[in-house]
Amino acid sequence: MTRSRSLAANLVFAAMALDAGAALAQCPVGTWATLSPMNEPRQELAAAQLEGKVYAVGGLGGRGNANEIYDPAADAWLLGADFPTVTDHPWAVALGGRLYVGGGSSNRVFAYDPSADTWTEVASSAFAHGGTPAAAVIDGRIYVAGGAGGGMVGNELESYDPATDRWTTLAPMHCARNHTAGGLIGGRLYVAGGRPGNQSCVEAFDPESNTWTPRAPMPTGRSGIAGAVVGDCLYVFGGEGNAADPNGIFHEVEAYDPVHDEWHRLPPMQTARHGIYAAVLGNVIYLPGGSTLQGLGTTGVNEAYVIGGAGQAPRQPIVLTSPRPRPTPGPVPRD
């Protein structure tokens, strides 16, 4: 077996199941794996996992309608049918065996069928949700929060029901933002960071009560980030607008523990980037593409952040740039 095939096989094994105690682990540290780079490097793309593969759609610095598909088992990229329009800064989620992508350059939304390799347009969202909003699936509906374009304030939230092909406008966020990130924990949508500015604002949406609740702010306010949930922790990566970095990039990895409403600072990214979007398969967070420079600095780097419990961490060969998982640093003091 080749090194890349062995690495990919180990990642697939690591993603098969989460450790039973992960929800109580207070956000364990992950390790980095270097994977096959994208064939079509792009930043400000959207990514999602569907049926064991990672889809990277749209973006800047390359074809804005590219639909590139990463197969972790083969550690290889394939091309799917082009997205019907050129877009950047969109959102993407998987639901019911389909990949839904919207926002970015307009409020049009499309669903991709991997078995037929075709896109079908569905009902347009009420708001544009460009500028990279946060998106997640809760109980069979797609929720999209924030973004920019089309006269948006940036705090708008709406949900899509594929059964009726209709969008419903819901309670707005307290913090208006785009270039944000989020994820689903315990039936709630958590949204962190964003711009204008480098926001530290964090809030959680409860679909049962249609209300937002402020949560502990992110230690490092930033935007142009990626967010992903593993083991009931929200991990936030990278970002843009760091005056202390010569390339203007945030290297930070910070994790939010909703049980204790606290954040943990973790070792930095292997390749610091902004304009990224995360896709999750089991306990592996995939981060393809992005930019290594503030503004345009497109890269095809494809890396995975592997959060392994006992008996789950991928075995060698795998490229590691930080130590094996160690006790999680103490919580970040709140102001």
C-alpha cells in the first residue's frame, strides 16, 4: 500500500466513530494530517461532507463554478458537474443525500445529486447570504445565518424545508456579521466571529423557542474563519486581518465547550489560512484551499485536523506538526 493510500485509509478508520466520552472531553487537541492538494486551488469556497466525500464548491482565485470532490479513501480529487453559476463566499450543507449550496453571488440555491452528477435549482432564499454565512442542518431543515449582499443587515436568519421547498424567516442574530462560522451542538446553531471588524461575538439559536442566547466570546476576535463541530465542541480555525502577522493571517485554533460555556486555546494551524470552510467526517475536520495572505493568496493546501479519542487516532504514516494529543489547556478566563 502506498504512503498516501495508507494515510487516507487511516483517516477513514479514524472517522468511523467518535469516542463514547467525547462529549465530556472538554475539547481535546487534534493533530494535523497533510493530504493531496486540490487540483483547482480556490479561496472563499464552500465545503461539506456527503456520503464519505468532501465537496469544495465555488470560490475565488480559480473557476468560480468548480465542484471538486475529495475521496479520503483514495486521497485523491475528482471533478463533479460544474456548479450552475459562478459564485464565491457561498454556504454548503448536506441533507437527505443531496449537497445544497447557496448564497455567495446571489440568493439562488441548488441541490446536487451525486448519483446523477447533476444540479437542480430549488427555492431561492429570502436573503442573499453572501460573504460566507453560517449554515447547519437541524431536524431536516437547513438554517443559514448572517452574510452580506442584497441590502442585508447581516443578522438575518432563515430556514429551508426541502419537503415543502420553502424558506421561513426567523429571529435575527444579536450580532450582524459575515465571514463567520458556526455549527450544530445539541440541537442549537452556534455562530462565532465575523466582520465588520474582527468580532468575538458568539451566540446560540434555539429552534424550539426561536431565540438567540449570547455565549462566552471567542478569545481571538477574527473573520474569514472556518468552524466545525466534533464531540460537542465547536473548533474555529484561522482568519484574516491580523495586524501582528506579516501576512495578515490568524494562526489560531480555538475550541468552544458549550457545557461549561468556555473557550480553550489550542496549538496553531499547520498552514494558517483565511477564506476557508470546514467539512467534517466523523472525528476528522477537512480544510481544503483558502488563502495564505490577507486578501488574495490562493492555495491548494488540503489538511485535516484529526481529533482522536482512545484507540481512534490514525496510526502512522501521517504527517504531524504538533505533538500527540495532550491534556487540554485550561479554559480561557472570561472578562
